[in-house]
Amino acid sequence: MTFDLTPEQDQLRDAVRALGRRYGHGYFVEKAKAGEHTTELWAEAGRLGYLGVNIPTEYGGGGGGITELAIVCEELAAAGCPLLLLVVSPAIAATVLARHGTEEQRKRHLPGLADGSAKIVFAITEPEAGSNFHRLGTVARRDGDDWLLNGRKCYISGVDEAGHVLVVARTEDSSTGKLKPALFLVPTDAAGLTRSKLDMEIVSPENQFLLYLDDVRVPADALVGESLDAGLPALFAGLNPERITVAAMGAGTGRYAIERVSEYTATRKVWGGRSIGSHQGVAHPLAHAAVQVELARLMIQKAATLYDAGRDLEAGVAGNMAKYAAGEAAALAVDTAVQALGGAGMTTEYGVATLLGAVRAGRIAPVSREMILNFVAQHVLGQDKSY
Ligand SMILES: Cc1cc2nc3c(=O)[nH]c(=O)nc-3n(C[C@H](O)[C@H](O)[C@H](O)COP(=O)(O)OP(=O)(O)OC[C@H]3O[C@@H](n4cnc5c(N)ncnc54)[C@H](O)[C@@H]3O)c2cc1C
């Protein structure tokens, strides 16, 4: 067992950290508050090859795995720039296409995802179905050679920045009532696809949308994969990378908060000569949060290693546990940091309270803590399903 990164992974970590710090949390918040996107950071990360680290080299990527992409997600977040679209575009969409897309789809989409010039977002959540994907109501119906899509999606991140949405639909012939999902690459400017922006209490340069699909016509080659049978494995292919990278983003955010607050508590003195960090009432909660973040990082490393070794089932368990652990640790770290910063914790200047909404959302999305506990209870502990 080794806990060391390879020299290349170490270099990647240092380089991404340097890039993230050059932009920093101030840039991230400024963009969010101006209603703008982190276009410059995304473009530079793309040019430097960081967005395509996990994409095969023949399609312009770095040929690495989810371990490398998790490093990118964690280090940018640790620099105060938790970019949710890393989880959606390079982690979910690129993996789904690399593993299950047709050769034509891989050639057409992966180079743009790798260099950051294109983004593909992911739409599975629906108002009526929520956590229960078996109730998906978005239907894809054949019409000649084309497909017609109808349905509603909610909380879809980054639609305003993307060229395509990877839409999870139910194929109409699944009359058994069992979910037979199919994935479609739908251009964001397709006729019949409309959106409305959701007002979210998250300081983020990335937005969430309600999507309305009303007779959206797409050609046969918009279906991901060679046939309808590719749908289910393609959908599952995106889940492990999603959980591992979102966990990495959470761990990075936790590190960022702990670093910010530790600098402050080590030097702030309000009781004579001692720093507030010398008081155990302040230091222990911070140390506890640091332990939780570090434990989450270990689980992320395990999950990414298993995934990159092709051990998908084990990676599924580890990835879910990593996501749970990192979601809890990030929320704890940010909340604890705000408390130890006192009034400064609630200011924009100290750049920690600005993350409260994001880490809170990290316990709900992309899969809630309760659904992970259900998964662990059933698949690891052998308990009956209650729903
Ligand atoms: C910031 C953000 C970004 C997002 N981006 C995307 C995106 O890009 N694409 C996308 O498709 N979706 C996205 N989502 C949606 C996200 O994946 C869902 O919000 C999440 O899966 C939960 O679904 P829901 O909101 O419908 O909650 P519900 O399913 O309504 O659940 C509500 C509550 O009940 C609990 N619950 C439900 N069922 C059970 C059960 N059986 N046992 C125990 N507890 C249960 C849940 O854990 C949750 O706490 C995003 C959400 C947020 C907040």
C-alpha cells in the first residue's frame, strides 16, 4: 500500500495549486457576485491540460484517470475556487462518452472537453422524481430517424455555459414500467428546449436551471452509444467519477477553510499575549475538522485508485463513502472556521462564509447523504430496502 502520488501526479498537484492561487477565492466571489462565470480560469486550466487529464490521449486528453481529475478538483477548491462544472463536464460527460459513446461522438466532443473550449452538462434530476430515478418522466420517442424528447429537469448546473446537455430520458418502449434509460446529447440551443434560472442561496459563478423539453427533435446520432442498450451502463459510468470528484472538491474546500482560519486564530490576540487558537475551545473543533477532512481525503484516494484499476463495484462503495465523508467534513470545516473567525467569519473579505451555501448543498447534491446511507445499509450491511 502506498500513500504517495507519482512524481507526475505531484507535479500536477503543485501546478494546479499554483494556478488556483493565482486566481484565488476573491476572483471566484467577484465573478459570482457579478453574475459572471470563471471563464478565464476555465480557459487557462483547459490550455494547460488540466481539464482533460482523464481523457484518452487520442482525443486530446492527458490519458490519466479519475485520480488526476480529483487532484485538479481538490487543488482548485483548496485555492478557493470550487468549480462544480469540473464534476459535470470532464468527470461525468467525458467519462460517459469515452466509455460508451460512439467513435464519432468521441471524436466530435472529447477534444473540446479536453481543452476546455466546450462544456457538456448533465440533466437527470426531475421535479417529480427527485432522488428516485426510477420515476423519471422525461420520454424519448422515435419519429422517423429522429428522436423527440419531452419532459422537465431541475437544478441543472451550467446550462448557460454549455454547448450540449446530456439528457437522461426514458425510452418510450419501456412499457414494463422498468427504467430503461437512454442518454441524449442535446444542443443547448435546440428548438423546444427552454430554461429558467433558479435563484439559489449559493455564492457561485455557476448557475442552476429548470429545463423544459417540449418536442425537442434530435437526430439518431444524438443517442449516446451504438444502441439503446448502451443507456444503463453509460448512466452508471458517470456515477463513480461524479461522486469521487465532488468529494475531492469538498475536501479541497475543507482544506481551504481550515487554512484560512488557522492563519487567523494563530495570530489574533484578544486576551493579552495568547492567540485565540491557544484556547482549546477554539483549537479542538478546528483540529477535529482537520481530521475529518484528512479522513475523507484518504477515502477519495482509495475510491479513485479502485476506479482507475477498473474495479468499478468496489469503487462504487468507496466513492459513495468518500462523497459522504467529504460532504460532511467540508460542511463541518467551513462552519467551524466561520465560528472561530468570529465576526470576521461572516465578512466577504475573509472569504469563508461565502462557501456556506456551497458546502451545505454538498450534503444534498449530486446524491444526498441519506441516499448514500441507504446505499451503504443495503449493499454493504445487507439491510432490506424501505422504499
Ligand atoms: C447546487 C446543486 C446543483 C445541482 N446540479 C445538478 C445537475 O447539474 N444535474 C442534475 O441532474 N441535478 C443536479 N442537482 C440536483 C441534485 O442531484 C438533487 O437535488 C438531489 O439528487 C436530491 O434530489 P431532490 O432535490 O429532488 O430531493 P428529494 O428526492 O425530494 O429528497 C428530499 C430529501 O428527502 C431525502 N430522501 C428522499 N428519499 C429518501 C429515502 N428513500 N430515504 C431517506 N431519505 C430520503 C433526501 O435525502 C433529501 O434530504 C443539483 C442540486 C443542487 C443543490
